Amino acid sequence: MVTLTKKPRYVDESKCTGCTTCVENCPVVYPDPFNQGISKNKAIHIYFSQAIPLVAYIDESCRYLKDKTCTICEAVCQNDAIDFNQTEEKIELKVGSVILSPGLEPFNPELRQDYGYGKYENVVTSMDFERLLSSTGPYEGEVLRNSDLKPPQKIAWIQCVGSRQVIEGGNSYCSAVCCTYTQKQVILTKDHLEGVECTVFHNDIRSFGKDFERFYERAEELSNVRFVRSYTSVAGENPENKNVIVRYSTFEDGVKEEEFDMVVLSIGLNPPADYEGLAKKFGIELEEHGFCKIDPSDPIKTSRPGIFISGAFQGPMDIPEAVMTASGASSQCGEFLDYRRGDLAIEKVYPSERDVSMEEPRVGVFVCHCGANIGRVVDVPSAVEYALTLPHVVYAQEQLFACATNSAQEITDMIKEKGLNRVVVAACTPRTHEPTFRETLREAGINQYYLEMANIREHCSWVHSKEKETATKKAKDIIRMSVARVCHLEPLQEFELPVNKAALVLGGGLAGMNSALSIAEQGHEVYLVEKDAELGGIARRIHHTLEGLDVQEYLDDLRRRVYRHPLIHVYTDADVTKSDGYVGNFVTEIESEGRSMEIKHGVVIIATGAEVSVPDEYLYGEDDRVMTHLELEERLAAADERITGAQSLVMIQCVGCRNEDRDYCSRVCCSESVKNALKLKEANPEMDIYILFRDIRTYGFNEDYYREAAGKNVTFIRYEPENNPQIEPATSYEDDRNILRVTLPDYVLGKKMEIDADIVALAAAVVPSETTKEVAGMFKVTLSPDGFFKEAHVKLRPVDFGTEGVFLCGMAHYPKLISETVNQAYGAAGRALTLLSHDTVVASGSVCEVEEDKCISCGACIEFCTYGAIEFYESPQGRKARVNPVLCKGDGLCNRVCPTGAIQLKHFTDKEILSEIDAMISETKAVQQADKVAGGV
Amino acid sequence: MAGVSRLQYTTEMRLIRVMCTGRVDSSHVLRAFSKGADGVFIGGCRLGECNYTTHGNHQALKLVLLFKKVFERVGLNPERLRLEFMSGSDANIFVESVNDFVTGVKELGPLGESEGLAKDELELKLKAITKLIPYIRVVENERLRVHFDTQEEYQEFYSGEEMDRLFDELIADKLVISQIMLLLREKPLSTGDISQILGLTPSEIFRHLNNSARQGLVKYEESQDRFALGLS
């Protein structure tokens, strides 16, 4: 039982239409919290322009709430939505499980007066700056200084504000996202302000995410952009121009002071506000920093069964990870509540559809006032009158709010009463209410695609609010165009295809096994295909994680659960030889241990993992004292005395990556090396350990282990790729023992340094697994430039592919730590379940179709359709292109490349689009003329 | 977003919704011009930020760059066609660019006026291009298969020598012939007549007529010293 407290918004959500008339009339002006207090808002306002629901609320600055002196909003609201009698409401919910996604709180530098924030006007946080860059921000996307509202010409960013600090009020961990968001801000700033100078004062640059290294290079290569590695402070303000003085030091120049027009503090991430209260309320444990305490082998679970978490409550993370954990949490809830799946579902029944294909168009036009939103700019009655003069319009009326329930009923009634077979709703954007009105048509027994929305709000009254006459004229034009179009619309069916409820999981590593288990736990058959002779993938070579998880024990347990699960069928020594079909209905042939078989399945999860590259430098393969970081871990786990007994050990980072050939960071190696260093120190505290690095990228909480290693006298030495370490066999100057001499420049002392090493471990790049290309071809999915699988959208769909029904997780996506792999594995399972839990997949009616007589089988459409929705088939008239409507996404690019106009996107056919164009200018004469022109096409 | 943000902009524009700029077709653009539009503006997602996976905005850009060239060749002002990339939240870019575009088009005046084309001449040009659309699509599919990451690179290619050569080789002549055919459909004309109407040298017109005659598309009628359609 969960009790929710709903605070009063003093506005009835069901009545408010988001028209903002009240906002304009409200007399209370105060700093807008959404815009970081930089610009002003009113006591009654909508939180931000994309808020859902898009309705107003009243906050505590309201005069009525303070002393009952004002009720202007109540007076101007035409829809009686203001309700000062609202009180706090308690809502009790009976639920089976809970997902906590409380997010994070930006670090507040004002508390410690860090870097002059709150003291100097032109010191802003990255959150402030983010709003400045936004087109809905305080200055509509113009970047201006607080002190004089002038665009800054010289901006500095200071990194790690509130992060990687072990002082009172700071966070010891790395916030993981700031390096890249700063680079984004630099790139956007260069776009916004011509000639602006951007300087980033940073510690390590942590571009560890997918494609982040390239992004960093892109920012660095822009003109007038400097990245300066330095400790930095704000020394003061120039009183004349309010410029901010930054003090920093470099090895070359020592301490320097420099003036900037504006300073941006790249603030880190704190745990959510009131994390302690949250933990108490839900009875869950927290870790030391205030985030949720998690088990690295299952980071979505809390310490209390049935309560799951997603997002940054796990610890600092970027958007893609947050989205993955969200899908993952849904899958875990699905497992937990599978026994009750579908219990609360109600099926809606519609009247049967009237066949109107033989009727002349009978169009009804409904013109919406949208309260005052449209009505006070556009002359609605005259628009209605005008609509009645248009061809095929048999009925028109005005409505105060077309989207209100009673108005929808009115439309349904009129369709029946007047025998309408097509409807134009002249109101707002189809993006919000098209589904509503399509539903209305269905309820009236008319095909839902016979609806056209004339957007006379976003495209007219809101953007021409001072020009009533021309706006009315334009509204009439829009209605005329919509009426022309609606007459040509065709009834379309959204048809359903059965879903085969089994899943194929490719790859039996940690990712594949976790996905398979989660899907099987929700009652679906899973075929788990592994190319090696045993399950486990690369995790077989990993023994511990930094947090102390015993990986082998975990792996054994996982394998046992997989083998014992009655719904999971494991195929080892197996390869996929062929795959056909599409979402819901795949047929894949595999060969396992010499036998071949055919698997039918509805979804695929690609979890084929990654490999460690074989270094071709630093004497690797020539001298057995040189090994990869993973080999070091294995020998350390085996208590190899040559390792534990070494006097001196050198680790070299970034071997074979962050270079021209592999322009990416392997993400896991810094943590891996720190982990090995700590284990080595445990085994032999006397050992000298050197880690030669370019940037230490122990992001998130792993920063604490980096600090621990440094505290245990592990020596970290930075090198530049142009002057990378040199290595040669030699004898020690001290004791004549045979060693490997590592030479590299010492930037602190400005001379060459030599290290005698008994063992050298190379942080070799993580590379895509061998089978990646083959698998990509087989399942029609794409690869990113670095050769890893490419997700449908980096941030919004991080475990999906553009190809529907195919999902991705684990290192096949990009190198990642074990806990991240598990997150993504559950994420992929969650996404797969959205298909598997349904009996059918529904294809939109607005898909492409080929008119075979016109098709000349040139194949242009097939080539441009990256969804693989079009294929050739042998028709009685020869080879023709054919669209699989389930795969077609309705973008219509194929229409544009077809030389004969044979392929047409339904609901956006040439005929429909041209009818709209023709109606753009009103004279009927023009239509005839245009038809003559079209004769030539 | 311009709507939700209540940003005010020009009233002299009518919007046609398509799901992707990749759906915008040259026939739509030409139809708008022949229906009396003085400018056509296409707004779409930024390159590399496709809402689908098909990256149709690349095709839209190529369409615009190619048709600007076509326009230029037949004497229409290419500034009447513009493509602008923006994301859904770039309301300010939308507003600035449509305002700027409409201002520019208004300075040019009605289609044909700044070009010094009479109504029937204008009609001829638009018809001639419209007739070529299927052919131009084949040329695009077969010969203009370029892909770049940035708008600048596309612009560079489309204004480069290689493109000029391809354009001359594949499209320029066809544009002239298409116009000649339309003229001859009305009535037989002499080389001189055609050269005067199209503003091209008689020898160039003669070259086209000669080639077309060889293909049987036109015939020379000695009695009148005029050319007529071959199949009439």
C-alpha cells in the first residue's frame, strides 16, 4: 500500500487547456525556477513549455494564497479551471512493486561560495548556462551576461566543481557526465556566438562513453577553443567591467591570472534531495554517498524485495544508462508481478465501421475556440461561415473546446446525424490531439484516417496574435487546405500480425544470460546461442570487481540458473547460419555441435560481447614479462609468484585505443588497472606500482578506488601520445637484476624518467567481437564507426535497433563494467517484453504501398529503406517491389527516390499532398490550371 | 515549438505537413510554384539527427541544391527555394529563417517578375522542369550518389566542377529540349522563333533540333521552314 500526497495546484487539470491567459494577467512577478531564476515568471504559470500535463499551477507566491487580495486568474479563465478550494489530497494505491526514479540533485556551489558563485554576477553554473543556451531559456537562446546583458566574448569552464573533492561539502566521487556536457556546451556556444573564445580548465578528460572521444576531439579542434589541464580558482572580479579573474597554473608557465567575460562552473551530481527520508519511507539502504545501496551483480534491485530503482539513484550516470535502467526496472517488475499480468486490462469495443468508399465526400468542419487561445485572434464564427462555402462541406460549427469530452460527443453525434464521412477539426497541432479525434471518429463508426486537423493555434493564433485580420485569413486558408486534403484521404486499416512469443538470445555471456533469465522468468521460451563451448563470455577471465564482487562465484550461479530454467534452451558451440523474417516472426537457422536446426522466434537480443585486442607494441608477444591487464588479473588470481613477487610493476594505459585506428576509449581499463593495483598491493604491499596514463577515467564511484590506490602509493604518471613510454630489456642499476626499462618524459620535472619494471601490464583496447559484422548482416542491423553495434538512438533508444524486434546489450554495444552490462541486459529484456507480452504487433495504416503496374524494379526504394521494409518478389508480371507494412515506418523517403511514382506513402500520397498545395491559393480557376500542369507529370 | 513559445512570425506562409523532409518531392515544389507560390521553404531535422533511420534530410538537401541549379539554368531565381535544418526545439531558428526567407522573397516580388519572365514564359519553364522530374530522379539515383556528413560539404560538391560537368552532361540539354518540345506542341516554329523565346543562340537551338530530329522527336517541315513535333 502506497500513499501519495498530491499537493494542490489550485487549477483543475481536467479543465485547464494550457492557454496561459491567466499567466498574462497574473500581477505577481518572481524569478522563474525552471530558468534558474535568471528570468521572471508569474505566480500562476506552466512549469515549462514542454511540461506534461501542459496545464498551469499556482505557487506560494500567489497573492490570494498569501492574503486573499487577488483573484484575477479566476476572472480571466474562460473555462473555470481555477479552484482555490483545492487542498492537499491523499491517494492510496495498492501496488505489487515500486520503481524509485528520484534522479539527482545538481551540486549547489552557492553553499560554500565556491568560485565566487552568488558573489560575482558573471559566474554561472552549467545548469544556468544550459538554460541560457536554450531557445526556451531566459533570453530565447541568446547567451548574455547577467551583469550587463551583453553577449560574452570570452568564456571559461571550470570542471569538477563539487566532484572529486574530499573536502567538507564536496563529493569524493566523479560525477561522470560533466566532461562531456561541457564539451557539448562549448560546441553549442561556438554555434551561438561568433568568434567567442572558449577555455575549459580541467583535470582528467573523461570521455569514456560511446562516441565521446570523437566528441571531445570535435570540441577541441574548434577555433579559439582551449583545453587547459590545471587546478583553477576564481581570484576575483574586475570592478570596472565585472569580468571574472581566473587563477590557474600550468607546467610551462606556472601560476597565471586571466580575465574572462563569463565563468561557467561544471557542477557535479548529488544524490536526490531528501535521500534519507526516501530511504526511510521505503525501507531501503543507502550507500555512503547517499545514493541507493546496490549489488553490482544486480544494480536495479534495492535491499528490499519488490522495490526497484532506475536512473541516477544508482549513482551518477548519463542519459543512455538511465534509459537502460528504466527498461531494466520494468523487466524486473515484470518478473516480480508476472503471475498477475493482464489482470487489470479492459478491452475497448468500437462500433463496426461504415463503408463510405462509394459515397461523395461529406465533410464536417469543427472550428475550436480553444477558450480564448484561438478565439481572441481568429474570428471563429466567420471561419465557420467560410468553411460552409467550401466544396463538399455539408456541416460546420464552432466549439469552445473541441477536445473536451462533451465536444467529442458532439462530433460523434453530428457524424451520425448529418451523415458525415470526413471530418476536419480546426484546432491545434495533431501531435497532441490527433489520437483523441481519431478515437472520436472510430466511436462514430467512421474510419479513423478520415480525420484531418487544421492547426489554427500553433500555426496561426499563437504566432500571429497581434494581426487578427491576417490571422483569420490564414486560418481560413488552412481550413480550405485541410478540407481539400480530407476529401482525398483514404480509409486505412491498422492490421495486426501474430507474435511468436519466443526469444532468441545471441551470446551466452553475462549480458545474454541475464537477458535470457529475465525473459524466461516472464514465461517466454528462450533460445540461448553461444559460439564457445561454455557459457560465460569474457567474464570467465574476470575474478573480482572493484566493489569486491566475486565474479566467478556469480557466474557459476548464473550458469546454474540458466541451465536449470525449463524455458531456456542452451546451444553451445553454435553459430547462426541464416536468419529471415521480421519483428514477431523471425526464423533463424543455427548450427550447434554439428547439428543444424531452425528456431522460430518473435524477438532477437544481440549480446555477442567484445574481445581484448592483441597489442602489437611494448614488446608484447616478444617478452613474457609483458602481458595484458586481463592476463595480469588471471595470473594474480592464480597467485602466480612471478607476479606477486615482483619488486616493480608498470601498467601502461590506452594501448591500442584513443588513436587514429581506434578512435575511442575502452572505458573499463582505468578501473581494471586500479583494481589490479589494489589487489597487488594487498598481496605485496612493498611492490612499486606505476600506472602510466593519459587521463585516468575512473568515473562515478570508482574514483574512490583511484584515490585509495594513490593513497597506497601507487604512482600515477601522465604521458602524451606523441611521447609515449619506451620499453627495453635491461639490467637494473641497483641490483643487476634483469628488468624492463620504461622511459618517458616527466612533465612535472621537465626531464626524462626511467622506471625499472619486472612486469609490464598493458591496458589493451577492448574491440568488437569477431562475429559482429556477420551478425549485423544477418539481422539487418548497423554498426557504428568503431565497429560496435549501433543502437537506434544513442540516448532515447539505447538498447533498440532501428530494425524492429532486435535488441542489444552488453559489450556488443560498447565496452562496459559488469554492473552496467547487467543494467543493459535487463533493459534489453524489458524492451523485448514490450513485444513478447502482446499477442500481436500492430502496423500503422500510414505505410507505403507499391502500385505494381508502375514499378520498373529499379530497386531505388529498397536501397534507401534502412528499415528493410521493401523487398523484391516475383509477381506474375515479373519482379516487383513489395512493402512489408509491419516494417515500414512511414517516413516516405522511398516515394521521393522512385522514378515512376509507383510507391506511395498512404495518408501522405502525392494526390493528398498536391490537393493541399492546390488549395493553398483559393481560386477554383487555379485548380484547373494546375491539373493541366500535372498532366505533364 | 514556435507555437508553444508564442514566437511571432510572418503570416505569409502556409504550412504543409509531411512526416520527413525525405518525403518532399520536386513535383510538390514545382506544383507550389506553378500554383502561384513565390517561394518554397523546407524545414527539417538537422543532418545526423534523423527521427527515423533513413536520413531523408540528406535527400531533401540534395533535392534543394540540385533544383537551385535547375532554376538558375532556366532563369528562375534560386533564392526562391530554401532548406533549413533545425530540431524540434529550435523555435528561434525556425522563426528567424522563415522571416528572413519571406523578406527575401518579397524583395524579389512575384515569381517571374524579378526574373523578367512573362506569365506564359514562366509557365513554360515550370512545365518543362516538371516533365523532366522522372528523368532527374533517375539521374539522382544513378549518377548523383554522394553522401557527406555536413551541409558545407554538400554545398561544396554541388557548386564544384564535377557537379557542373555532370549537370551539363546530364540535365542542361534536357532542360532546353523539354522547353522546345513544349513550344512545338503548341505550333510549329522556326529555329529563330525558338531561339528568341528561350534566349539561346540559334546555333544551339539548331543543334538540339537536329539531335531531336535524328531521334524522330521533331521533324523539319520544309514548306514552312519550321520544325514540328515528330509524332504529330
